[in-house]
Amino acid sequence: MKYKLTIIIMALAAIGIAFATQAKATTITYNFQENGLGNLGPTSTFTESGFSLTASGFLTAGGATNLFAKSSGPGETGLGTNSDGDHEVNTSNFVQLTLPTTPPANFQLVLLASVQSGEEADIYFSNTSGVLGTKIGTLTSDGSFAIPSGDQTGFIGITAGSGNVLLAGAQINTTVPDGGSAVALLGIALAAIEGLRRALRTK
């Protein structure tokens, strides 16, 4: 009986460990080079680690503009627009990100670059595609801006308050399957269950 009790405990423990470790938190970064460089058209969906984030280009006066993936060295790499002479985001256009990602994940922050002296990057939240909405942040130099937890469903817009800037990247926090350890532990659990089944049959 003591032997059988030990098998039961081992089986339950292995099952618990397997399911507790089958997923782990991780940070996924989009650098907006995933779809190649140059003109990307008015909308482009970027996918990293199975999570997709869609970006669209708009004119502040209304209508669409093409996105442009730029790579010109440190501080000059990211997502801009084709309607800007430097292929960046200026005061006449903006890049808008659609939230949530697919599948849904917690959107953490946007990374801004090419924000030089006298320039300004403005971040907006909107419930409507193609509309900037409400300003939620401003950067006057290269850096990042954390997206509030309440702004996880809708649209995040990036434009220039002055000059021209780049959307250098974006980060999301999510959980992804930890396939190797989960499969191994699940195998241990199943083996323990089989041992329990055989032990009980010999009772």
C-alpha cells in the first residue's frame, strides 16, 4: 500500500509540474524590418514568434499613405512613411498600430528613433482607424514610451510634433509554450500514471 501511495504522489506531482511549466512569459520585439526594406504599401503586418502586429500609414489631413521600412544605421532605422522626403514620419502623416496583436498579447511599449534636437515624437491612442485620437505621450529624443494598460484595444498612432521621426520598434509581453520541458515532464507524468494503473491492477 505504501508503494502505491508513493506512485500516486509522484504522478500528481509530475502532472502539476508539467502543466505549470508548459508556458513561460517572454518579451517579443518588432523592429519593422520583418517584411523587408523600402515601400511596404499602406498596410503591413509584422510577425514575430507567431504574434502578428499590423501597421498602417495615414495622412493627418485624411487618407492613406504608404509605409516605408528604413535602415540607414543606428538611430536611422525603423518604420516611416513613403510620403516623407527622408522616409520618416512627419507632421503631415502618422503610423498607426492595430491592437491587440494576433493572437492577443499585452502591448508594452513603442521605441522611437531619429528624434533629433528640436524634433518631437507624439504618441496617440484612438478607437478609430485613421484617426489620431488622444495624445498619450511625447518624446523629444530617441527612447521608449510605455503604453498604458487601458490602451490595449484600439490603435496606437505615432506622428511628429515637429521635424520627422521613426518608429524604431515595439514590444509585447506574452506567454509562449515551453515545448521541450513541458513534453518531457508530461512524459514523466504519463509514465507515473501508467505505473499507478498497473499497481492498482495487482491489488
